Amino acid sequence: MARIRPVDRDEATDEQRRVGDIIFGSRNEEYGGPSAILLHIPELAERFDRLRNYLVREQALPNHLVQLASLMAARFWSARYAWWKRVQPCLDAGIPQEVVDAVRDRRRPDFAAADHEAVYDYITELFEDRMVSDATHARLQQLIGAEGLIELVLVVGFYSMLGLVCDAFEPDFPPGVTPPLGD
């Protein structure tokens, strides 16, 4: 059970409903998850969603790299809800199941794509060392450029923030969904 009750559309204030309908309508989803919890502060929920939309849909960074970065952030925080929501978009974006499984199991994947490996190394160093080596930084910058690097770090930061929301408030899963991740 969620630690903070998500805002239900039928019980929402006019402002919560306006923002919720924007957020969930754009995804063709029912109210739920961390976004429905954030609706307790509609202005914040709306800004949070606008940032998500930019980072996921409007940036120049290729979608498959955005999806890998978001998956790695969800796993780093062991954010079960965020992980559950990130797996299918990763697969749809061309991230191999073997890579998803390795990230889930906290082991280094075998990579077929150089950009996947460079993103994995960059994010792993960022999380584990709280910094990135010059060599790792230069390798990824050569592949995705300075703007791509900035966007990548912001994707990791956004999904870290979302992971923290999930870890702190434990949003409910839809009926029939078995929560993933054991730790």
C-alpha cells in the first residue's frame, strides 16, 4: 500500500484533475503510480511531467540511450515501480533482453553496441564513484557530443529523483502486477 495515497481522479480538486488529465491523458493511462502521488502538489507534478516529456521525448539523445539510462537509474535505486515501467520501453527501443537482465542482476552486460557500453560505463562510474574518469567521459563524448552528455546526466538525475519518489512513497502497482526486484 502506498505510503501517501495517490490522488484519485474522482476525488481530485479541479487543479489536480486538470494537471492529472494532462499527465495521464498524454500517456493514455489511468491515474496511478508516482505521478498520482505527486498530484498532491499539482504545480510540482506538472513541472515534473514537463521535464520528463522533454528528457524522454524532445531531446536529441537517441531514445535507446535514454531508455538504458532510465533503466540503470531505476535499478541503482532499486525503485520497483520505476523499474517495472522502464523495462518494456527499453526492449521496445532495442535494448537486448540480456542487457536488461544483467542490469537487473547488477552484473556487467555483454554489449554488442559500443554506445550502450559507453553509456553503461559512464553511468556506472557516476553512481559508484560519484564522478566519471576522463577516459570514460571522452569516449562517450566522442559518441554523443557535449549536448548528449548533458542530456544523459539529466536523464539519470531525473530518473534518480523518480526512483527516490518510488522508494519513499511506494506507489501501488496495478492489480495483477507482481512487483519486480527483490532488493
